[in-house]
Amino acid sequence: MCRTLIAYFLGVVFLTGAISAQTPRDAQLAQATEALRAKLIETRRYLHQHPELSNREEKTSQYIAEKLRALGFDEVKTQVGKYGVVGLLKGAKPGPVVAVRADMDALPILETLNVPYKSQNAGVKHACGHDVHMTVQLGVAEILSKNRNLINGTIKFIFQPAEEGAPEGEKGGAGFMIEQGAMESPRPSAIFGLHVMPNIQVGQIGVNSGPAMASSDKFMLTVRGKKVHGAYPHDGIDTIVVASEAVLALQTIRSRRINTQEPLVITIGSFQGGNRFNIIADEVKIEGTMRTLNEEVRTAAMAMMKQTLQGITSAYGATYELTWGKNNPVTYNDPSLVAATLPTLKRIVGEANITTPRPQMGAEDFSLFQKVVPGFFYFLGVGNTAKGITAMIHTPEFDADEEALVIGTKVMSNVLLDYLDQRMVNLIVVQEKQKMVEIEVEIIQLVVPYSLAFE
């Protein structure tokens, strides 16, 4: 028994030490990633040239599924959440399960860059870097599929469609994949993901513990009044005036009713009403988005919006209808998971290359996966001011320094393997503690009768 415990504790020291210090495995993965450099660039450029919009990623899905099957994945499921792909890679040794996710859809943005890999789908571009996300995840899949002996458990690779939002009237995105079982059979104990960020320089990783990206709640507001000739407004209910006052009043929620230290955005993006210059409009339709980094603020602001709209419309004799559309919760990085992963990130890219950006008001439906299991979503630097790669995501000029493909693949490979190693250590600790308790119970059962006999 003593030998078993000694071997166990030596194993714990070895595994935990490997997470914070450079190991032969690091060199092995770095060499494998570097050897994959040309293929990573080729893959990213192919994907960039063939972008597909949300819930229309049919060819992208086929491409990814074929790649995973060619790598000998143990299981490849397609059409999960419409065009989602879920691949299962089992290690040489049994153990826990971890998931990693990349999104696949592009945006309806015209490519303006004159580059060899320019989009061949007119008016559609990977302007949010999802081509990079997919490439990195495919790179990780290739390296780890050829090194199963390094995997203490199973890795679930999730390729998700419609992160940018499914077309009106369609299901899509992370929520639809979850609904169709992407996180089950087997269920992972954690999930990791990344997003490119051009205001973070290539070689750097951006890390937030706790809130990383805002919740995102689309709202649709209809204000109804009474149509009448424009010369006689007193005989009608002017919804243009009512809705205009409502728009201004909604801004006081942020400025006067929510703690000023809590980020909150209420933006009106669309305001439509009326049909002729001399007719009082009887209906106005408004669309907007609300974003915050705090779930309590999110709930409170929703209630305040209803209260404000009720007051404004009733004062004029109008009515309103408020509905909510595509909603994502706060992208919340589990602090304990972040703390456990930081040593890996520092080891691979260097402590000086770990940045802590301010939490962003942009949103991500990766947050829905984080509602199922703890998750960590970090930012991969793709900017390079020296090369002029500075344009933000969702712009026609967006591009990424392709050096980030190698860095991203190397980092995520180590993150997944280290997580499984740590998880194995935790499982061993629990099992050994249980064994110790059982041994103590046996000793007590043996000793107590003798002690009673001598009393």
C-alpha cells in the first residue's frame, strides 16, 4: 500500500509540474504544429474563399466532416443543429471528456481586400474570423489524432453553424446544437473556445476571468395609436411622437436607474412608421439590442423597459407590444477553470504575452455551452500593426496574421491535454481519498473489538 501511495503522489507531482514547466511533450507538439504550418495556411485560405452564411454552411460542414473522418475519428456526427458537426476523438487511455468548439458561418459583407484568398462568394466574407477558428480546431484535430497516446480521456470537437444568428424563423446556433444533443453522449466536464481579435497582437492571448463578453438581447417593439389626417393630430394618437419619447426615455435606464459602474447598452437600430407626409402614423415598429455583463442587471433592465414603455404609451393613450428575439447570456469564464488553464497559456506563449482586455459588449452564443458545463473562452491575437493588419471584425477590411494559425493550434492542443491531465489527477485524488477512508474504517473495525476486550 505504501508503494501505491508513493507512486500516486509522484504521479501527481509529475502531472502538476508538467503544467507549469516546459516538457518534452511541449517540444513534440510545437514541432508537429510547425510541420503543419503550410497546411494550416492552405486550409484557412480555402475556407476564406468559400464562405457560407448562417444556417447555409452545407459545403463547409461536408468539408469538415470529411477531414475528421480522414483523420480516423472514432465518431463523426453531421447535421447536428442543421449543419453542425460533432467529432469524437478517444485517447489511448480512458479518462474524462473535454469539448472544444469552433463556429463556421460567415457574414453578408463584401470582401474588399485584394488578396490571393479573396472570397469567391460575392457579398459574403469571413469577416469575423470563423475561418481561423475552424482552421485552428482542424489543426488540433490532426495533431492529436496522430498522438492519441498523449490523450488521457476523450476530446469532443464541436463545429457550430449560425453563431451570427439564424435567419428569421429558423432555429440555429449553439442553442439548437445543444437541443439536438451536441453536449451529450458523452457529456464533457468543460468546454474551451477562442475568438480572433485584431486589437490584440499576434502572439498574444487575451484572458478574462468571469464576464468576458456581454449578454445580447434583441428586442422588437411595436407602438400602436390612431391614424388621422396630419392637420388634426388631436383626433388621433401620434405613434411617431410616442415612440420618439419612448426611445429617449429608454436611455434613462442606463443613465439614471442602473448603477453607473455596471455596463449596459440599449441601442435602437431600426425605427419605422407612417406611410405619408400628412397622415398621423398609427403604428411604429422599433428594433434594438440590449447588452450587459451582469445577469442581474440584464433581468432588471428588461423589467425597467416594460415599466418605462407602459408609462409613456399610457400617458398618450397608445399601447405597446415588446417581444424578445435572439438572446445570449453573458459569456462567463469559470474562474477556477481560468486559473487552472493560465499556467498552460503562460508556458506556451510566455507570461508577457498574456493580456487582460476589458470585457467586451460584443456577444457570443458560446455562452450557451457555458450554461451546460464550465467553459473558458479566450481571445487569439491576429493583429499586426507592422503589416497593417488592424481592421476590426465585421468590417470589409478585416484580415488576420496567419502566424496566429500556428500559435492558436499549439495553444489549444496544450490546453486540452493539460485539462485532461489535471482532471485525471483530481479523479485519482478522489479515488485515493475514498480508499484511505475505506482502509480507516477497516482498521477501526479491527481495532475497536480488541480495545473493548481490554477495558
